Amino acid sequence: MIRNLDDIQLTKKVSEGDERALYQLYDKYSSAIYGVILRMCRDEDQAKDLLQETFVKIWKNIDGYDPKKGRFYTWAYRIARNTVLNSIRKQKNLIQTEELGVHTNTEAEENPKDFTVLEGSLAQLEPHHQRAITLVYYMGHTHHEAHKVMDVPLGTFKSYIRQALKQLKTIYGRELILVWSFFEMMI
């Protein structure tokens, strides 16, 4: 009977087809890996399925584990993480299934929005805040793209966005609260 073997010996036994060694690895690491999976997918039933799928992949790909490159847990964690990410990607509907045509309302809008106040509010911001808002919300850059354009660290760029939105909230008032909450969700 194999008891108290270290991970290297257990993985060697698993690669030889020893199911008991896999059970020991499962007993040793399943709760930690389950916690990671559950935090990522936020669904207990799905997390249990993904944990099982992770250990099936470990069983099938144990020869890919190299103890010289890192601990078994790190290797198993990466398998679990990639399994969850692949599952999440499969769930998202990446193919357009409905018509997303342009809205063609011929009636004039009853209360047309006046964005001149917002544009005037943008002009009151510091130049680097104006540039950050323009890059992200007018030009459509991601934060990763925009921080490179501005040649500042990503964290600094994100703080520019947050500071600019807070200033706009103060300047523009209540009408910006809806826009503000939308932008907050994006950050």
C-alpha cells in the first residue's frame, strides 16, 4: 500500500497507471482545487463537474508534469484554471443568433439629450484626464491599449480614469449618475 509518498513518487505511480496514487493526489489537493474552481465559476454543481474533469485530465496527461519545473499543485492548478476558462468560453454565445439591425425610429425624440454640457465638463478636466477619457470612451481603446498610447503604467492610467469620472460626476451633477454607474462597472 502506498502511504505518505511525496508528490513526485505519487505522480510517478500515476504515470504507471496506479489509480490509488491518483486517489491520494485527489485527497490531498481536491479541496484546494475545488475552491479555486468554485471562485472562478460561482456554481457548485458546475464546480464539481469541472473538478472531476480536471482530475481526468491529470490522469490522462500526467506524463506532462515535470517536477523540475514546479510543484504538482501548481501544475494541477493550471489544468483546473484552463478547464474552467474553456468551460466559461463554451457557455458564452459567440455567434450572433438574432438580428441586431439599426433602430429606425422616424419619430423625433421627445426629450433630446443635450451633450454640450458634458463636453464642456470634459474641457474642465486636466489634460491627462481628458486624454484618458477620450481614448477609452470616445476612441474605444481598452485600458491596456490606452495606457500604452499615453506611455504611463496601467495602474496610473486606471487612476486617471477613476479621478476623471469623479470630477465629471461633481461637475455634471445628477444627469451623469447613470453614466457614472455604467463606467464604474467597466473599471
